[in-house]
Amino acid sequence: MKELVEYIVKALVDQPNEVVVVETEGESITILEIKVAPDDVGKVIGKEGRIANAIRTVVKAAAAKNKKRVTVEILTKDKEGGN
């Protein structure tokens, strides 16, 4: 899943070398946190969150095929470091 998200996000942003996807495995769910350059956050979220929702839909479909639950979070400046 992590590689899929990295591939999609890197195709959307202007600074693909700044893309970091952190995968955290839980008992019943996997969380994928996406960090991008501050200038690229809007490109990953999209108008009214449409691109973010599309990414979540693709990941959810791929996860369902493997009988897993996956959540995708896009970290913005105010969510990083607990601020």
C-alpha cells in the first residue's frame, strides 16, 4: 500500500523528492501518513478535498482486495509535531 500511495502522490506534486509516506501497522488497521512540501499540500488535497478522497478511495479498494483496512492521512503544517 505504501508504494502505491507514494507513486500517486509523487505524480501529483512539484517536489517529489519531498514526499514521505509513513506506514503504521495496528492490530486491525494500517495508517498511511503523507508528508509533502508545504507548497504541494494543496495539490494533494485538491479543491474541496477531491484528490485526497480519490487517493483514499483507490487505497481502500486495494486494501479490500487484501482484506485489510487502511486509513490515509495527509499531514499539514499544523498537524506535524503535535501543533
